[in-house]
Amino acid sequence: MPTFPRIVSVLLPQPLPEPFDYELPEGMTAPPGSFVVVPLGPREMIGVVWAERGVPSNRKLKAVTEVIAPAPPLPANMRAFIERAAKYVVSPTGNLLAMAMRSREALEEAPMEQLLIATGDRPERMTPAREKVLAEAGAPLSQADLARAADVSSGVVKALVEAGALQVVERTLDPPFDPPDPGAPIHDLTPDQTVAAEALRKLVRELAFRVALLDGVTGSGKTEVYFEAIAEALREDPEAQILVLLPEIALTQAVTSRFEERFGVAPAEWHSAAGSKARRRVWREVAAGRARIVVGARSALFLPYRKLRLIVVDEEHDQSYKQEEGVIYHARDLAVMRAQIEACAIILASATPSLETLQNAASGRYTHLRLSARPGVSRLPEIKLADLRDNPPETNRWIGPELSTAIEETLAAKEQALLFLNRRGYAPLVLCRACGERLKAPDTDSWLTEHRYSGKLICHLTGFTMDKPLACPNCGAKGSLAGVGPGVERLAEEVHTRFKGARVEVLSSDTVASPESLRELIMRMEGGAIDILIGTQIVAKGHNFPALTLVGVVDADAGLRGGDLRAGERTFQLLLQVAGRAGRADKPGRAIIQTYAPESPAVALLAAGDRDAFVAHEMEQRRAIGFPPFGRLGAVILAAGSSEQANEWASAFGAAAPNAPGVEVWGPAPAPITVLRGRHRRRFLVRADRNVDLSAFLATWKARVKLPPSVRVAIDVEPYSFM
Ligand code: ADP
């Protein structure tokens, strides 16, 4: 009987839309999902068998070089997820596979270390040094550690191995994660919590795609409630895996210790700041099904779970779930997609859910569970607007009289204050007083921010950094450059002069370079070693400061200026979250919100504490123009080497837009950041009715134009940034 070559198609983690065919050499088996090494041009590359092809090919195909045996095959659900996600975000499938292959070393056999342990046999010749070694060798130790512990040379240890008194044992360098214990709740749940927890347990038991919105103010006990859903998943299935997504790495520290308290073991942590060793271990353990609870940033969504039974997206409204570089995607949206493919439950938790999620809840697609009471706290902080039009701060000062008095009162009561200003550095703009020049990065349309602590001017978009020049680069005037407007460093200067003797610290991504320094600062604040903490949005999240009773929002209008679609929504969410930091324990808190626009709905309804009214107002605005959640949006961004080239190709691209019912295309227009890293940018905005497959529309459009390699196109489905 003639034997036909067996053909497999192999997807490579490259910007390629389709897998390539390879021949399987005789005797080699590689079912779909297998990790294989294949030749590609002059190189060898690792890819994943995507499908088996029964049909013999006439073409001469290259052969698969090797199957990476230690790596368990990528599960079918994971492959389905990669494919569907790629279609949705309009990106080559290979790019999404690359996100699932973040740890190359994880595919290899787990590395072992060799340790020594006493055999129980005594050597014929005994010396005091040998006695010391054997006394230390009751538990496995490396040769070096054993010699150190016994304070002898390594020769003594070696001789004992030869004499049979010590033996070598092997141990993996990537120890498995211990199984979590479903246990029992730490607190007696409140009636609200009990109802929500029971509803979630039920959803988990249904073993089907179910979405729940867990909605309750900060501190209402949402975490405690979703812990019960996790416990149920663990109880129901001894192999269940649970993924908990968090928006910020800074948050994982605080949350992981709560997991440990509740489930007896630390969860597996996954985020970009983790070292390659930690990533290798987590990836392999997830693939093997032994990492049962995974807590991570958005990229944890791309781990190869074997049996995902529950996903939790905490702070589901948070912007940082949107990845803006490389593959542009929203982790919350893809998490819902993943839950659908896995046929499992997903919980979206937030104190200020996104309008998209609220709309899904309103239409009955998501189960809406509300927690109203706040365990341990009598009430939410009182929120008061300080109208700066009536009582402005002095010139070149940013704290108005009302906030100033409140800070004094707080200090007098030996309590803590938090001042929120979402601007890093000293001044967001540097201006020449002689010629009016505003300093920009050389290749990017964005103002440079003055940083006094480091003495630099920094572009926050690209990271471009320069020393502050002595003379204006435009007119040459000396000493004419002045920082305009406040950043947290300048606010700290004002606070130091106003509140003498107060212990003041600044928390921004510039002042806490590492997770450790962040933790230290948080501990100083918790321990009462700081009186006034000044911070950017990192302070808004997750921290619990028992003696914090005053939150001052220095500039509530900042996020509303130059506003995009979500400016109001975002401002409302952020300010409510910041305000919620005040008064968590038994002390009542208050928030003072400085504004020049007290009548704007986001600010006015925040002060009124009326989230539902704000949501209704925003929904109405969006509905009127058919914007999300009542329609879909897509953005297309072209970037070219020169302005002329950008114009030329943008108009060619625009002319190629398909005609489709229910779809409107606006543009091209110069992007607000017209030049970024030397590339000239043009944008299109696409609005579509809800029933339109916008991803397919965008993919068709993109395929119609063959752009030269020097012109790049980025597609952003459901854009959050309009820059
Ligand atoms: P959220 O996730 O909504 O911000 P958490 O679950 O973190 O709320 O709860 C806020 C605080 O209240 C935590 O310190 C938590 O331990 C505590 N807590 C939650 N539920 C209860 C309860 N039923 N009884 C007592 N304390 C609780």
C-alpha cells in the first residue's frame, strides 16, 4: 500500500494570518496543539500544530524537525480562543499565538537541581568535620549550602558522598503550586453578600457560559463575595482552574495575601514585571493544570488553562485592561469571549461598572448583583464640591481656601489626608516667557513635562528625556523657561510651604520605581508615618488606609478637558474611586472636590452621590448618537514617514472603504498626536450599528489596500484612546 506523507499545518508566533503546511517524518506523531520545531527560511522556529491534513500535497513540503515532547499540547479551547480573538481584534492569528507563548523555557523539561541528604549509613572513618556535615544533612541541601551550614570545605562533603553517607536527590527548580483549600468565608457574610454569593455559586455550578456583574461601592465586600464563587468552583471540580484578572500589578500584592488567608496557599501570579523564571513556572503549572488559582494582569488571559471553570475581572471598568500597543485589545471583552469558549462563568466586579457592562446587565444578558451596605463602615464619605470660581486659589497655587481649611482640620485631628492630582512631574508644560515657545519632544506632538525631582523634561508618550535647557531652544533667551500648571511635585512644594511640619510624600509612577518601594510607601501610610499623601491615579486603587479621613481632588475638571467619548464616564469612575479612599475603618471620611465646572454632570452627580442618575444621563447621550454601548466603534490609524505620504495613503485608504449598511466612516483626519516618534498619523473613525460585524468590515477594508511597507496601519476595535 502506498504511504502518503502526513501533513500538518503549523501556526507560527509571527505576524502571519495563516498556518503553513509541513510534512511529518515517519514515526513522528504530533496531534493538533503540539509544540513543534519547523524550518522557516534559513531559521528554525517553534510553532503549534493547528490542524492535521488528510490530503496529500503535490508540493514538496519541508518536514517538521522535532516535537517538543515535554510541553503539553495547547488545548483545543485555547486554539479556538486565539483564532476568535484574532478575528475580533483584526490582527494576524500568529500575533495572538505569540501572546500565548510568552515563556519559551516553559516548553522544556522543568530544570532539576541536585541536593544531598544523609543516607543513614555512617562512613568508616569519622571526623569532627564529617560529624558536623551529617548533623546538617537531615533535609536536602545543595552541596554548597551543606558545606556552608556545617562550616567545612566542600571536599569534606564530596568525600561523604563517595563514602555512601550522603546521597544525591533531584528536585525540580519549579516546584508545583499547592492545591488551594475551598475552606470557609473569613467573615460572616452580610445579608447582601449572602444573596450575591449564593447567586454566584449557582452560576458556577451550571457549568455553562454565564456572566455576572458584581456591583457595589468600594469596600462593600465584593472580593469576599467572589471568593465564595472561587471556593465553589474548587469544591465542584478537583481540577478546576480559576483566573482572576486585576488591572494593576501594584494591586496584586495586597490581593494575593487575601487569597492566601482565604484559600491557605498563595495563588500563581502572572504579570509582565515577573521574572522569566517565575513566568516559566506559572506557564508550565497552568498548562499542567496544577496552578489552580491564577491572579494576574491582562496577559494572564493568554495562559494555556486546561480546565478554566471561572474568570473574575476585578475593577472591570478600568482603562488599563485596554492594551494599546502591539495587539490592541480589551482584556475584559476577550475574557468574556474566553468564558464563552470555555463554557464557564465569568464575574465582572466594579464599584463603577462601564456603561457597556451596565447596558448588558440592563438588557438581561448579564446577571446584575448589587451590594449596597458597606461592612465595617458606617457610610460612604461625604462628597463636597469646592467651586473655585467663587473661591479661587492664589496665583500659582492650586489648593483653594476650602480644601486648605479641611487639611488643617485633618492635621489637627491627627488624621491623614490624600491629595489627588492626576499629573506626574512638576509642571505639565514648559513655556518660554520671551517668545511663547512651548517645548515639545523633537519627533512627537506632545508637550514635555518638567520633572524637578530628576531635573529632566520628559515626554510621557514616548519616554523621550532631556535635561532642562538653560536657554530657550527657539529664541535663545536665558532663564526664560517656566513650568506652567501643576503636577504632583509642584503640589508637594505648595503643601510644604502651607502646612509646615506635616510629613508629606508623593506617590506616582516616578517616585515608586519598583513594587517594593510602592509597598514600603503604602506601609508608611498605613502605619501613620505620613500626614499628607499626594498622588496620581495609582492612589485611587485598592489601598486601605485606616486613618485617612480627607480626600482632596485638586482638579476635578482635568479629565473632562479635550474630552473624548468616555471623558465624563472616566472622570466619574476615577473620582468616586478616589473619594472612596476616605474613611474606611470606623472613622467617617469626607472628600472635597475642587472644580471650575460644578454644573458638569460628572462632577455634579458625583457630589450628589447619584450614580444611577449619572449613568442614565450618559446612556441618553450615547444612545442619541449611536455610540457604545448602543453602537460599535472602530478606529484605523495610518502612520507614515512624511506628512505627504500620510495624506496620500490616507486618501487612498479612505477611497477603498467598503459600503455597508449601518456603517459610517469619518476621516481621514490628522490624529490629535499628529506626529509620534517621527511618524505622521491620520485617523479614521468608524461607527456601526450593534448588529454589524465591525471586525469583518475592518478586515475587508484593510485587505483592499496594499500599503507600502513604510506605511503602517493599526486597527483598534472599540477604541478607548482617540489620540
Ligand atoms: P470590595 O472588594 O468591594 O472593595 P472587600 O471585599 O475588599 O470589598 O471588603 C472590604 C473590607 O471589608 C475588607 O477589609 C474585608 O475584609 C471586609 N469585609 C468584607 N466583608 C465583610 C463582612 N461580611 N464582615 C466583616 N468584614 C468584611
